[in-house]
Amino acid sequence: MLTLVIATGISLAAFAQPKTGKFTNLGPQVFAAMIQGSIFVEDTQGNPLVYTVVRGEPAHLLAFDVKSKKLLLDKALPESDGVWDMAQASDGYLYIPGAGGNLFKHKPGTQEVEDLGTALKGETYLWNLTAGKDGEVFGATYPGCRVFRYHPKDGFSDVAKGPLVAGENYVRSLAYHAKTGLLYAGIGSHAHLIELNPISGEKKELLPKKYQDKEFVYSLEIIPGKNGSDRLLALLTAGSTTLVYNLKTKQIEQEIQDIDMKAVASDQKGKAAFYTAKGSLMSFNASKSAALAEKLLADVGTANAIKIIKDDVYILTSGANLVKYSLKNKTSEKTKLAIPAQPIPINALLYGPDGNIWMGGYLAGGHATYHPVSGQKSRLSGLDQTEGMASQGENIYFGIYPKGKFYQYHTQQKWDLKANNPKKLGEIEGQSRSFAVLSIPERQQMVFGMIPEYGKLGGSLITFDVKTQELKAFHEPIKQQAISSLAYTGKEILVGTTISGGLGILPATKEAVLFSWDLDKNMKTHELVPVPNATAITCLMNGPDGHIWGVADGTLFIYDAVKKEVQSTYKLYDFPPFKSHIWRSAFLAIHPSGMIYGTGNNNFFKLDPKTKEVTILDKGASLLAVDALGNIYFKKNTDLWKYTP
């Protein structure tokens, strides 16, 4: 039974059984060969191997022979869509932190991968790993801001017995100092650098207050030095500043710009550290100024892993190139490793002006198209993760994460980033994601609603003039709230908000707001709360009755834009309790038949516009698009599904 709350009272309507209608699973559409956590190790015979993880559903652990470049291992990691790091313990075992909160164990050179289970209860994501002593490893977690220890004899334990910093969600980076036995942990989304004694659990803040306005201490590496002056490198974001912290003197000695801190290698004498920066392989002595760093090799890429093997520096880049640089002969070799592409989840869906269903991928980015008539598919690479799309004329407009970027693609021309198609329109500082994208053809305008960066509240409203190509940003129309939905009334736009901001910060407000925005005066004209205590308005559309229909936390509301009042509300489905954030949920579309179809709370449903009766048609569904033939599309993880009523 489904309870429908109507303006005149409460009614009960049973879920009807789906009548005629055909479901077709069109299968995975977006694929990527994006590699993440990587490491150079040796097998039991001393043969050098390089391990990496390719994102996917599920992610796959890969191993290549460094000498022959042959793929030796391709193993799925169940319940994990990616891995950010790996560490080899002192006993030779390789540990892999799964994105689902599980830790995996593997003996290099073998074909077996052991799932050790959940590291800490309630911790759903594992970030960095670092090896300690005697076969132990330590790991960084989200959302509880914790550090765990794993030892084959002892199992898992919570090192600090709680969050390293109260109120924070991320331990994003870890480093272990073998000489002292101390751990160093980088925190976000409000930056902290914590020294942690893994035996006593004692904690100490090391990051000076002048740097605590940053988002993350994102990466940490330790470089050995002379006379006990080992250095800790700490990457701060936003921006790309690396601090050099002397572990002996407890002082920050210098700031370095643009180091790729995914991987740093150093010789044991402390004379040289190797890293990549702006695509080049660099070498420097951490006890001296970074201005004295030497460029060893250009056109390398960004290092995912670096290792010194005898007189050679080996690099695995984010682009899957295995690079060998001879320190002795100053020569280099580069080999592109064959990374098997994996299906990735569909993150955005649109019926485009070219007659294709357009899809954007999560988290590796990339796009794919499917033609409803011919069945022809295409894969289009080059853009990062699309959060929202809308079209105007022959163009598609993309809201891209990270860094609040916008692109325009002319569908009648070849997809070619080098030829500026898609064309970057700009980006908005302090903003991150645009799930809400609205096209207003009669005004030749596009509008984007923004979610701010990590650890921040308050999203911007962005307008784009198609004719002049001008972007304008209007920051925080509703104080401490972000923008999650948009609609056009013919005179002004209506904007729905969410109480959530970027990841890593709790809301400061209690309920979502609907407001009107005058596009000529660029000002807010009216606001109200359409559904009391709702956390987000994730859907707004022009309804079949001439009013605006919206969905807030599972409740449909019908809004009269002339009278500026809510006419009625109807409960569509039970909405789960608020956890960390809510950016999007419900999608509605009017079908040519007059019926309304939607997704929300992982259900695909039909909504009768007259009776407001809801019929659940399928489960596990999200996103929504309708083609010119009346076929309805939604996604289930990596698969595109079609429903023909």
C-alpha cells in the first residue's frame, strides 16, 4: 500500500501491477581504462612486477611483468569499484584497500586474492595504506575519519579508537615513519596534519593555522635525510602546494608547487627524491631548495607509482605508460600497458538533439551514446565526470566535476577535444558539481545550479549567454544552501535547493527552499518552503496542468507560479533518513501518452497525473530520459535499460 497525502486529506492507493510494457536491458554503455592505486613490487623469485587497479563494476586488480610488459594477473575485487592505494607489508604480502570498505590481501606472483572483510564497521571507503613493522599495515577511512591497523595475527583494530579530528569525515592520506614508529595522517575536508602514535593512540596537530583553510592534506610521503632529518612531504588542496616538514626539527622548511604527490621515490641515502611535475620526471634533494630541482625527462606524464630498481627509475603513469629512465646512461623507454577497459556506472542521462541517448560515466568520466532506432553505439573519451546535461539547438551542455567546469558540444560535428569540440566554456571557483542544468531556447540562455567544493556550504547560480558566450555567477542565493533543481516558467526561473553542501561538512540549515529568480534583473524575487522539513528539492518540471511540479524528499508538490503558492502535495514514496548529503534523487518526465514516468528512491514508477496513483514498475533504477518514440530509459549501475509502455 502507498499512502498519498492530498491537499484535502489522506487517501490510500494500492500499487497496481504493471500492465503492458516491455523492458530491455541494453547492457553496459560507458567503459573506461582508468587506473588508480599502483605499486612496484617483487615476486618471491625477485622478479619486478607492477600492480595497478582499473576502475569498474567491479574494479580489477592487474599485475604486469616489468621486463616483458605481459599481463600476469587480472582479478575482480568484489563489491569495490576502485582502489586509491596499495601497500606491501614487511612480510611481502600486498594489501589493497577496496572502495567498499573491505581490505584485500595478495601474495605477489600468485593468482589468489583474499577478501579480509570490512576494516572497521561503518567505514564505507578506504583511502591510503601504509606499511608498518612486522607485517602490519595501516589504513585511512571515510566517513568516520579513522585509522585502522591490520595484522595477520591480530586482525583489524581502530588505532585512535575514534575519529582523528572530531567533525571531519576523511583521513585521506597516511605515512609511517619507520625510525620512530609514528604515523602521519592527512585530514579533510578541512585540512589537518596529525601525528599519531599507533601504540598509545596519542594524537598531535602539526599543521600550522595558516594552512588550515585548505580542504585536504591529500597526499603524504616520507623522504630519508642525513643525520636523522627525514622529511615529510604533505600536499595541500585546494591548490597544489606541497609542504616540506622536517621530522627532526619539527619545522616546515619550504613550500613546493605542482608536485604530483601520488608517488615519490627516493634513494636510501637521502641524496635524491624522484617525482613528476607538469609532465616531467624531476629529481631534487629535499634538504635544499626545490628551485634547484633537476628535470631528468620531459613528456613523461603523471606518476601513479615510482620505484628505483638498481640504476633505473621506473614510473607507471596515470595514462598507463610504463617508463624506464636510466640514471647511468640518461636514456629512457616508454611502453603503453594494455589495460582491459571495464564498464563503469552511468552518472548522467539525456536524449540529445542528434537522436541519441547520451550517457556520462562515474568516476572515470567519458561518455557514450546509444541510438534508439539503429542501436548504434559510440564511446567518447576526454571529459571528466558529467553530473548534468541539457541541450539547446544542436548543442549539448555539460556540467563537469571536478572544479565546476562547463562544456558545449556541437552534435553535428566530430567529437574532437583538440579541435575544441567539446569546447570549454569556463569554470567557477569554489564550485564543484552542477547536477541541475536548464535550457531556455527562447532566451538563448543556459542555467546551471551548483554544489560547492568539499567542506563548503552555499552553491552558486550560473547563467550562460549562448550568443555572447558569457558566464555569470551569482553566489549563494540562499544562504548556506546549494542548488539541486531548475525550471522555467516563461517569465522567470524557479530554483530548488538542498541543505547539503560539498562532501565533508554538515548542513547548517534544516529545510530546502523554492525561490524565483528574475533573469533580467539577476535577482531573487520570492522564496518559500514547499514541503516542510524536506532536505532537498531534486526535481522541478513544467507539469501537465500548467503548474510547476516538484519533488522534495519523496513528496510531490504542485506550485502555482502566478499566485506563488503550493496548490497541493502528495506523498510518492518513503524517503530514507538524511545521512551525509543529498544532491539528487527524483526525476519526472511527461510521456506522449499523457502519463508521467519517474525514478526516485531507486524505483522506476508511473504516476497518473489525474489520480496521483503511483505504480512501481521496477527497482534499482535511477536517472531518466524519454526519446522521440516514447521509449523511456533509466540506468541500473552500469546498465542502460529501455522501457516501452
